[in-house]
Amino acid sequence: MKPRRVSPPISNYKIPDYDINFFWNGKKLTAKKGDTIASGLLANQQDIIGRSFKYHRPRGVMSAGVEESGALVTIGDGAYTEPNISAPTEQITEGLCVYSQNAWPSVRFDIGSILNQFSRFLAAGFYYKMFMGIPPFEWGRGTSIWMFFEHFIRKAAGLGRASRLADPDIYEHLNTHTDILVIGSGPAGIRAALTAAKSGADVLLVEQDFLIGGSYLSQPDKIEFIELTEQLTAKNITILTGTTAFGLYDDETVGLIERVSDRHENITQKLPRQRFHICRAEKIILATGAIERNYAFINNDLPGIMTVSSARTYLNRHHLLVGEQIIISTNNDSAYETALELKNAGANVTILDAREQIGDNLLQKIVSNQIHLYLGSAVAKAENGFNSASIKKIQIAELGKNGWQSAGSLRCDCLLISAGWSPVIHLASHQGFPINWSEENACFYSSGNSKTIFLAGSAAGIWNRQGCIQSAIDIFNIEANANDSAHQKMGGWDTPIKPLYEIRLASLKGKAFVDPQHDVTASDIRLAHQEGFISVEHMKRYTTLGMATDQGKMGNIIGLSIMADALNAPISEVGVTRFRPPYTSICLGALAGRHRQSHFKPIRRTPLDQWSLRHSAIMTEAGLWRRPWYYPEKGEDLNKAYIREATTARRSLGICDVSTLGKIMVQGPDATEFLNRIYTNPFAKLPIGKARYGIILRDDGMVFDDGTTWRLAENNYLMTTTTNNAASVMTRLEELLQVRWPQLKVHVTSVTDQWAGCAIAGPNARNLLTNCVDKPDEMSHEALPFMGVKQIYLKNIPCYIARISFSGELAFEVYVPSDYAPSLMQMIWQNAMAFDSCLYGLEALGTMRIEKGHVTGAELDGRTTIDDVGLGRMASANKDFIGKSLRSRQMLASPNRPQLVGIFPKDKSKKFSAGGLLNEAGKTNSHPLGWVTAVTYSPALGHWIALGFIEGGLQNTKDKQIILTDELRANFLDIEIVSPHMYDPEGTRLHG
Amino acid sequence: MIQIICPFCGKRDHSEFSYGGDGEITYPALDANEESWHDAVFLRENIYGRQIETWQHIHGCRSWLLVDRDTKTHEIFSVKLAHLDWHILLEKNR
Ligand SMILES: [Zn+2]
């Protein structure tokens, strides 16, 4: 194969004509501006572009589009490496580095190609068989031999490799809206855009190629196209080139990937590399064209074999004649025009037509132009030359009385195939629109939904240009829509197509590929059938047909026809697997967009975030929140800091940001009734100025959330929720009020972000606050009893104050509107200096709550009942509440359910960590009795402690020897099960 | 991507909404027996076709909605505010 440049036909279509350089495996080559990697490599006579997936067979350019199955390359270096690029679709830019794939040491001499000799073992399903020891692998069963081979095979098989470095580029997301979206800019697409625009609609025309024009670009005469492009400048038409519509989704939503800038340019221009458009349209026209198919014959993957239409594209778009001795094998009319153009460009052309008759028009043109024609003929086998991987010769098959038979050979340096056309119906298939088989046109087709989604042009199975254009006009013609018969009919050839999927002669041996990119052969399909995989969906997965990056755009139908043949059924009955997005490979970076690294999820900062950072806080993530974790002093680590903080708070005074607690205002005449229904404990008689701890169950009786609710006025409550459940409690309350109990007059408002809070805990808490009020009486036990709530001025800052304790110490929570939070905290902290005091973070907070046996999300995990956590007394017997009925299910009352307990190590010097299971001694291999939910070092007790659940609780484990087993860390510890209230169980400290 | 016409906010992407559940369930009174609560909470039809669902316009007006939707085609036939008094009021003042 010796492709050469030819002079472009004289026309007024301006093409840039200057040289650019690029690098192929490090070697500098020259191409023309406008070349794709494929045309650039062909122009430099690079016939072998890569090695195949499994057998390492040499592969060259097989097409001129997204269906490419052979010429996959890697482009770019370092972090800019991008593997598995389809060479015919990527434009060459100055200095582009292109590399071959899956070959070592080089594409011309590849050690992996030895696998081709072992192909008997690599047929469909070889992995399954290998590990199961099924023939021909029976000798490998139970041996380590195959483990060794597997390693080797995994390494050898494959496509390109990713760089494993972070993607340095920027990607953006856009919401794009248009009236009419036209996908594809060939004759039908352009006409659809122009017709739609005439009505005044906004039109978006997208084209996956970097140039608009579709099949116009592959034609020698471009006068019509030039006229059309001038009309496309209408201001209600937007054109996006280099933009792939990769998926069609519900409600006329299309995913578009727009390739904005070349990698080298975007660094200086600060442009995104790609944009991901979520495009919504009123109407979508799929003018996505059709893809020319090949067929299965022996060695149909040799370099030098490509589709007829691709040779036409290379000739008329890139001015590249792909061979001198060209054989065209076809079964339809479409190849003849190309044959003439190739002949006129100076090649010797021979046509093998599988049909035994063709129309007189075609016949005369061919004969008068000295093109050799063999009717009733096809290729049985392709052969490469001595010392050359490229095609040199073909064995011909001829239709005889008993079917195909051998009929001599022909020499050539290029073989072009056209075994029919497959309309690109992928997007219609994404939405599940019906896909039907046309016997007459030997293709699958779809009609969209005929309301908002239409197919036009060759995507609708129309093969002549005028018909394609008319089909686009028809979509917008109301009369034509009303009268279906006026629609353009599929087809458009003089002589009907003759189905051609495989030529197989008993006398010839070798591999005939169905899916070259995944190295699936015709015999793999037959093997799958023979082994019982008769559904196409099973066959696809067993053979991996159509599961490579090209998704079998050229070969799937061959596989289906071979399966149909084996099943002795028509293709229409075998069916087709549903296409899945994306239509072509898309970059994950584009889907991620800006949502990466620190933008992966939003950060919720408390109003005290900056204040805490200025006071040396180390922050941690709690859901979306960023919270102070600990406040190290003088080089303390986490452990030293939290122990000091918890110790100080219990000894004297600690201050903590608790702004993240969920806060919901519950207001209205029925607010009391509402709270009484959602909490398990009674709220009907909660006095104004008091808070109450409450538990909310789900409908199924499991614990949903807990928190305190403060009665601020007759019909005005402030409910607090756990930090984690703030949003779901809010949603739940709204659901109850809007869906279940619409008659209740209650309004709920989330005020989590509006109010900031800090907890002041420790024996000196009241002393500190007394220093902050005008009259010391205001902070007395009588003025603010346990669970009391009131408005108060602290050094002239108006606050709500509640005497609530999570730490188990005498404690208060002070709330102010968020903007006042730093002033409040600053004032309190300044006054705290007079005491032995500290700021404490989430870690010390956790330590103190574990010591007290207070439950949080770790315990209330959706599987625990109110009794499991020892709060059964919170469930009122005298009123109804949500979850009451199902809470009393018999199984939930079982005394053997896991119940909340405290855990001490027997040897108090032992440390242990979270994640362990609780077993009875001697039964560590059986089902565990329980698990650990939270672990900490307890400064108050002077040893490590934990909370956990164990079957039957404390009661049931009194006489048992329990072991904490941590298999992962090989840690086994004798433990003692104790009450979860491990510190100050009587609560004397709480009351100061 | 499904779009839902919120009676209050207009046509919005489904990413603004969160799915609730079967909208045709009548929850029993709080003091109803275990069996009727069991049926309401745990028994669900797995409908392949039209069903009434509850959705919340969680990133919008936070209304709970009754959506009449085909689970097979995703076609939406009607959207109402679940709070029917509010719905009537909204329609009246349109
Ligand atoms: Zn809304």
C-alpha cells in the first residue's frame, strides 16, 4: 500500500494548503493542515498503525470516521496522554505527538504477536474456561500454570494506557437550550437546520467532525455545499463543530461534548478543553448519517483494507489516493461513484460485486471507464505479501450452483469494502424507540417517536442525496406529516442490495473478523452458539462483540447475521442489543467538569469558622460541614489535645461551637399537637421557657432522630436536630404537614444557618456567664433551672440561652443570629480567660458523650429501636405518636436484641480501636454477639472505653466472658460489658 | 432527564426534586393496629405503567407534589400540590 497525494480538483472551495509537523512514535513527519491523524499517517505511508487487542495482529486504517476499528492511537505526553484515540477523527495540530498502542518493542516487530499462534486457546470465553478447567483447558485445572499465564495474557491484552497522572485540563458544564437541535451536518442536517430556521425557530446544529459538511466533504464537487454554508450564517442558527451528541435522554435532553481547544492552545488561552452541554430542545432531528459495513472473510483485518467511502473521503477531502491497484468488493450501488473517482485519480480499479446483475447505467459507466467488473463475486481471503504485513493478493469467491466457490486470485495493494450501510440509530435506541430490520435494505432502522424526535437522511435509511434532503424538509412540512405516504421512502438504489455478511469456503483457513477492535472472529460467534449462548445479549457478553471503544459500529450486524444463520432464523428475529450512551468515547473529565478537588462538594462553614481558625483550630469534615476538630496548644497532636480539652471542660470550663445542629422553627396554632404526634414523649404540657429532649421514630418504629425542642412562646417552638439529619428531618416535617396532616395549622422553617450557637460546659460555666450578665440573679439556678430557656443579654449581646448538657457537665447553650457569632464568641472567650478554660472541638465532644453514653448517628443507624438504646421510658403509653404501632412488633420486643452497652478493657492499660466485633470467649469464629460503635480514651476514667451493642445487653452478658475481636488488626481483647452510662451515672454533675 | 412542571415554580429538571414514594397510600390513624400500619409501610405495588407518586421540590419551593407518571415511558400526565387546599387556592388565583 503506497498512498500518495494527488492534486485537488479545481473548485472554488478554499482549502488551506500548508505543511504542519507531527511526531509518530517520536519520528517527525509532515502532514497538511486539515489532515486527520489517519490521513497524515497514510500520506507518510504508515500502513501499520497499531496491534490488535488479543492476537497482536498488525492493523491499519480501516475507515475515515468514528467507526474506526483498527487505527487507535495514543496522543500527547505525560499528564496530557490520551489513549484510544480514533485516528480518522482527530485533527493533526502542529507538533502533535502520536504513539502506536499495544505493541512492544514496535508496531512492526511486536513480540506479543506470538499470541496469534496460540489463538486456539484465546477464543470466546477463554477466561471462564481457563479457570473452570473446561476443554481445551482441562489439563490446567488446579495448577498454578494458568495463574502464570493469566498474568502474561492480561498484560499483553489491551488497548492504550492512561497516564495515571491528574488531568491538568479544565472542563466546563453548560445548560444549553434551543428550539430545534439538529445532530449531523451532512445534506439532511444542513437542510433540516435551514428549513427550521426559516420558521424563526432557534436552531442548534452540532457536528462531531471538526468541519461541518458530513458527506459533502467527501464529494469532489462542493459548489452546492458552499452555497448552503453561506445560508447557515442566519443569526438564529448556532453551529457547534467538534461536538458529539453522545446520548439521548428523557424529555428531549441530549448530552453534548464540545471539544473547545487543542491541548497545546488551551494552556495559554485559559480555555476549557471540553464543554459538556446538557442540551434541552423542543424538537430533535437525528441527521446522523449511516456507516458503511465490511463483511467477514479470512484476514479481513489486514492493513490496506478499508471501506469504500473512506477511500472517497481520503481522495476528495485529503487529496490522498490510497492505492494504485485497487479492488473494490461491494454488494450495493454506492461504491460505483467512488470507483470512477479513484480511476480518474489514476488508480487501476477492479470491482467485485456480489450481485449477479446490476443496472445498465452503472454497467455502461464502468465499462466505458476501463474498470474491471466481476459480477457474483466477493473476497474469500486476503493475503499479505512476503516481508509485508499489508494486503498483496486476494482469493476470489464466485457464486456458483452450490453457493460460493473458489475462483482464482487477484493482486492488489488496497482492498475497499462496501457490504451495505447501517443507519446511525444509536441515539434513538438510547431512548428505547423501536428498532426494526429492513429486509429490503439489509439494515436496522428507527423512526424516532414522530412527535419530537425524527430521523432524516441516511440515518433514516435513505441512500440518495436528493431523497436525504427531501426527508429533512418533510419533517417540517405539516401536510407531509399528516399524510405518511408522502414521506421519503427508505432505499434509493437502482439495483437492490444483496445481503453479504460472510464468505466462508471450506478450502480456506484463517481468521475472519467480526469485531476487529476486540478481536472477535466469525468462529467465536459460532462457538458461542454451539455452547448455548443463543440470545444476542448473551452472545454479546460471552464473545465481547461490540464491547470495545467503537462499540461494534461496523461489525455488529455481521455477528447478528452469523448468529441468525446458526439459529436458522431471520435477523429480524435474532434482534439487536440496545445501544447505550456514549455514542463515542467521552472524557470522564468532561463529565466531572469543575466538580473536582475542593469543588467536588460544597463546604458548609459555621459562622465561627474564621474565628476558630484564628484560634488554632484544626478542622475536620462532618458531612458537608467543616468543624473544629481540636485546638492544639504548643505542638500537641490530636490525642494530647482532645484529652486536655475534655479534662479541662470536666475540671473547670470548656467552650465549643455547636452551630451545626439542625434548627427548625415550628410555629402555628397546632404546633403543640404536631410535636406531640412526632415525638415519642409528651410535649403537650411543656411550659413556655422550657426545653425537652425528644426522640422521633420513623413509621416503621425505628429511631429516626433526637434533639431538644424549646418552647419559646405559646405557639412558637425551636426544634433542634442532629447535625447529620437536619435536612431529612426538615423534609419529613414538611411531608407530614403537606401530605399526611394538611389540616394541621403549622409552619416549619429551617433556621440552621440563621442561628449560631456555642456550648459552655463545666463546673465554672455558670460562674463565667454570671460575669457576663448585669444582674447575677439572672443566671441563678432558680432563674435558669435545668432545661430552662430564656432570652438574655450577655454583655449587651441579645441571646437565647438554654441550660442543656451534652457533655454531662453543668452546661449552657447560647444562640445568636449568625452575624453576631464572632462577637459573642470573642466576648465569652475573653471572659473565660479568668478561669481555667479551653476551647474544645468535635473529638473532645465525642469523648465526653461516649463517657456519658449519649447516642449519636453511630448508634442511631436506622436499625435501632428506642429500647435498644435504653430509652424505652421515652415512649409514652398515654398518647399516640408516629411509629408507635410498628414499634410494638413482636420481634422488636425480643430481649435478645442487641442493646446499647459500655465497654471496658479487662486490662485497663489496653488500647483498642473502633471496628471490632464482640464474641463470647471460645466462640470467636461464630456469629458475633455484637459490635463496637464508638471508641475513645476516657480522661475521666483513665482508660480506653467504648460504646457498642450486644445481644441481650448488659443483663444477658453478666456471666459471659466477652472478647473484642478485630480480625483485620489481629487484635483480641478481653473486655468487660458495663452500663453505657460510664461516667457520673447519677447525673449529679449535670445539676451543678 | 425528566422535567417536572411544579405548579408553583414551573418546568424544572428532576435534579431539583427528590422522590418521595407511592402517592396512593393512605396512612392509617396513629392509633390504628399493627396490621394496617404494616400494610401501609411495607406493602408496595411495583407498577410498570401509570402511578401516582409523591415528589418534593426540594431545591425549589419545597412543595410536596402528587405526580401522575408512567414508570415505563416516564411520561408525566399531571402534577398537583399534595396539600389539596393549597392546590385549589393556587389554581383559583392563577
Ligand atoms: Zn416548586
